[in-house]
Amino acid sequence: MSDGLNVLGGPLEPCGLDPVTGFYRDGNCRTGGQDVGVHAVCAVMTEEFLAFSASVGNDLSTPHPEWGFPGLRPGDRWCVCAGRWQEALEGGFAPPVVLEATHALALEFSSLAELEANASG
């Protein structure tokens, strides 16, 4: 498991606690060997991204109480797979990114310029 740095080279900041996000469900976009999806990008959910994600097989809007998952709404912060974020960018559906809470490993999937161009304001 890697606490690591964010894409700006600083300490990784929390992404979201309501709902609690992260592969390790600790609010951070930390990643490690068990995280094959590389949930490294802290994204602010949008209707467009949620619809895109559902269209490619990952419905993030539907609650799954059996997994402790409340379902996401626009405005929620969530650690998304770095590859899926890049796919959404290429399709025109990339949600805004919280750079300080996005793990440096995301740079293996997207450039810093791409992430900065989509930074949440």
C-alpha cells in the first residue's frame, strides 16, 4: 500500500469522506498492489461522467447497501480508476479532478497537463 504523493509532488490529501471513497475506503486515493484498477484520480462526479461510467459497465449511481455503497450523485468526490478517467477524457466526459488528492500514479495514465486542464476550481 502506498500513501505516496499527489500529482503536484506534495503530500496526498484526502479525496472524500461523504461518501467515504478510496480503494481502501479511507477517504484517500491511495493505491497498491491489490488495487488492479488503480483508483488514483480524485474526481468530482458529474451527470455526464456518471452516465458514461454506467454505459461502459460501471454504474456508480445505484446504491449497493450490501457493499456499504450509497451510490454517487453529481458533486460527490470519488477515487476513480486512472484508466477510466483517461477513457472519459478521450470521450469528452472527464469529470473535474482534485489535483492535491490525486495520487501521483495517475501520471502513468494521463499527463499532468491533461489533469491540470480538468482541475476542479
